[in-house]
Amino acid sequence: MISVYGITDKGILRRSNQDACASAVLGPKRAWGVVCDGMGGANAGDIASKMAVETFSGQMEKLKGLLPRLREGELLVKAAEEANEAIFLRAQSDPACDGMGTTLVGALVWDKTLWVVNVGDSRAYLVRKEEIRRLTRDHSLVEDLLAQGKLTPEQARRHPQRNLITRALGTTPKVKADLFRETAHRGDVLLLCSDGLVNEATDEEICRDILAGGTPEEVSRRLLKRTLDRGAQDNVTIVVFQLS
């Protein structure tokens, strides 16, 4: 069986929420979820994130009709590409939306396979056998510096330009989405989140909160509480899948 729950909060300091999320269970071993974080420094980030979630959700509703003509992973990439096109065209035609964009991390659990698509710095984590592993790679300046050995992980977490992303939906006519595939195992917990969570909690703390148990809703609210207790300087969005 699989269960999933998503939650979003504007945090303590932000006046509005530019994050958005959605999720659904499609069957005993099938579910999807998506998290988007609108670009805070650009116009209409909340519009961009909502458009991306709506486009992604629409593609997931077509699963039965598009499969098996499209593989599940191809469908996720298609959803990201269509969201990018919709946001870019809106930004070009509406002066109020000029320069808007959003991150996207989406996941689809389909029987024994777990697919993740990513653009930007929202993340996917897999917790298995009491260990946490990040599945995605941030498209960000700080992640590039980290990969080059110019920053330590702790320096990267506190870097003043940690929110400067190098890839987003809606900022260019075309976008390259990263796609990841994993074999799903009973007992797995999959987490999708915006950077509002990882800016306040380490991977180890996130893992402990997940391993503390409970339903996906209880886990999500526990993670959210951690960020709020620490001041939650950014919007926070969390989607948790449990495979049992």
C-alpha cells in the first residue's frame, strides 16, 4: 500500500506563500506528488508555482490514457516541459508576470518503480533502512561550488547566495529536466520539499523526524513544526510518501 500527504505554509517572515503542491493516490501501489517554489525575486512567483502544479497535475490525470504509449518517466519530463512552456508564454504576454519562474520536483510511484523529475533547487529525499539519501541535485550556484570542492556542506547551507538557482521553469523557452529512477521497496519513505525546509533542518534532522514514525500527515506536520520553531524565514512545502 502507499499513502501520501502534502502541506505548505508561508513561514514566519514571508507575507505571502509562493510555494504550491499537490498529490494523489492512484491505486494500492501508485501515487504522485509535486512541489513548486516560485522565484521570490521575480514577479508573480506564486502564479508560476500554481501554474506548474496545475499543469503537472493535469498530466498525472492522463496517466491511464497515455500509458503504455509513454513510459512513466517520459510522462514526468513531458509534464515539466509543458509547465515550462505555459509559464514562459504567460510571462511573455502579461507584463505583470514578466520574469516569473518556479522550481519543480515531482515524483511518481508506479508499482515497483519510483520516478523523480527535478528543475531548480526543490529536493527529493529517500529514507530507507534508517538512512536518508538525496535523489536530486540542486540547479544552483552553491551546488556547483560544492561539487567543485570550493564549499563544505555546512558552508553551502549558510551561503548568502544559496537561493540563487541556475535553472527554473518559465525563464526560457525550453528547459532541461533531470530524471531519476529508483526501485521502490516496502518501508520506503519519499520526501519532496522546497528549500524552506532544508534551510532550517539538516538531512540528519529530517531523517530523525521521518523515522519517528506516524502517518504521512503526522510526519509532514512534524517537519513543518521544526522549521516554524526555528523562525521559518522562507515558505515551507512538504510532500511525504509512505510505502508499506
